[in-house]
Amino acid sequence: MAADAMIARMMSDVQFLARQPHGLGDHAIYLYRKASWVLKPKVRDCILTLAQDRNWIVLPQEAGLYESAVFDDVLFFRDLGQKDAYQPASEDLESSLFALAGGVLDRHVFLMVPSDHPIIGTNAWERAISASNVTYIEESLVTRANLAGVLDELAIISDLSKLSQLVRTQAFIDHFSDWVPENGCTVSEISMEIDRFVLLPMARATSQKHSRGLAVRRRTIDIVQKGFLDRRREAALSEILVHLDGLLFTNMLDRSEVIARLYATTASIVGGRDRRYKNRDIANWEYYVWGMLLLSCDWSGGKYERGGGCLVAFEKICREFMTIADSRAWLRQTDRWQRIAVEIARPANADRGKLERARLDLIDALRERSALLGVSHRWLEFPAVEVA
């Protein structure tokens, strides 16, 4: 029984989140890797929620480790890797870990510890993480040996609703069996690769995983966008999604910068400023529709966060654009253009940064193209709302 309890108190972060153990001990220690960002906030929120359910009072961030408290059940919570937070002195930290392991500490402790912290490996650390009253959680290193188990547990806690079915498909298994390096990778790295695999067509997993050569890197956002608008096929959609994915995750551009580039290149196409698109009246209807769709895009991507939400939202309007067979008929459907009216009428941001200037430029291009094509929509007649 004691051995089983010890195993239950020591687990990976994906196991902890997948099982949501309510038998949390008096204390918890979470060892995370420096480049971690996916599961770290989830572990923190889970433990703080469990503490709240037990009516533990969380001490303020400026409180010391041994500071007296009015309440009996208090929780000392610190992320020892957070540079701007007040941290306990090294001698206080070491003595508290000994007291924690001995069961004589008069308060609960929840420590989040980066993998390069000097306390790791000390006698106090080893005693604490082995104590029966401590839940010790360690960020997983994903290897080929534990890949299947990690993927199953990630599927349980993932926001991607179909991931639990996807992890059992042969294409998914083959891709990640080849993708995980021999020396392993972090959960953050594999989570990002899962997002890429799900957002892009599965064919990319085998046909394009090594295809980012110099010629691909030279392609710009206007070229791949024009290619998609011309061809409107899965291959073209895959190309533009791969390009945006590279801007967001490889080049680490801010999401607003990527959106501003999409607005700017679309305004050039819609407004006929690109000579490649001039005097193509039939095609101009399609570009006009594309400009409206892009302007109405919900870039938050719903529940998805970080850069991935931007890709989810963009792929949604791309797929809608690919289904439009008759652009003029589409424009006659008022439920389509009314949603753009909100974006047209909303006040301009006061700072007039690059994104806002690009948005207003796209609105002006839509107005110009509306006059040339003889399109009559009252919302386009609204003047841009200026900020006082």
C-alpha cells in the first residue's frame, strides 16, 4: 500500500492533468522545463482550484515563507522561475523543504520549480519530493518509448475535440513516430506539432515535412495568397497555411503583424493595384468576396489560443471561399454581408498602428471596388468613424 501511495504521489504533468487526482497531498511540487508553456498554466490552475475547494487561503505574493497568517489553512504558492516575483531566501527554502518532508510545516506549500534551479538535487529537494505528504509532478520528456501513452493523455486534456480519435489513426502514429527525435522532445514541442498536423492536410505530414528549402522560404505572403485565390484547391490552401504557420511559429512574428500583411496584400488585389489583377472583371467579383470574408474573420479562433487560433480562423474563411460557386449570388445573401457591417462601422483604434492602417486600407479598397462593379450595399456607404 505504501509503494502504491508513493507511485500515486509522483507523476508526469500529462498524467496529473488527465487523471485530475482529488487526493492531493498537503503540498505539491512541480518541476517544469525552461521552455515550457503548454501545460505549466494548466497544472498551476488545477492545483490552485483544488486548494480553493479545500478552502485554503493563498498567501499574497509579497508574503514570506514563514510569515504569520490569520487563517489556519493557508497556501504558500511560488513559481521559483518567475523573476519579477518575491522569492524565498535559499536558506529558508531549504529549511522549509526539510520541514515539509518531516510533516512539521504549519502551512501548505505549492512550488513550481524550473529545471535549472539550484535547489534541485540537494538533500532537501530529494527528501521533499519523496515525502508521502507531497504530490510531486514532473514535466514529461516525450520519447519514442512513451509516445503512445503521452498522446493518449494529451488527447484527454486537449481542446481539440477529435484528437482522441486522431491519435489512433495510422497516419498520425506514423508521423509522430518519425517526428520525435531519439533524444526526446518537450510536451510544448509535440503540442505545437499536433496543432500543425491537425490544421494542415494530413498529406503534408509525409510529403512536405522536409520540403522547406530555400525556394519555399523565398515565397512571400502575397504570392501564396494569389496562388490560393487563383486555384482554390487543397494544395493551394495547404501552401498558404504552411506559409502562415512558418511566419507565426518559425519566424515568431506577432499575430497582428501577420494579419496586417494579409489585409495589405488583399487590399492591393481588391483595389486593382496589382497589375496582375487589373481588367479581369469576372475574377474581380471573387476578389471582392474574398476581401469581405477576410475583413469579417474572427481572428481569436474561438477557444484556441496563441498563434494556433489565428490559423484556425483563417482556414475557416478559406474553406468558405472555396465553396462559393457564384460570387454575385453570394453577395445577394444579406446574412453574408451584414456581419461585415460590424467591422466597417466600428471606430478606428486611436493608435493607428500597422494593423489598423491595413484594416482601413482594405475597407477603402472594398468601397472603391464596389463603385467599379456597381455593387449596392448600404453599409459600404458608411464613412469610416474617426477617433476624436
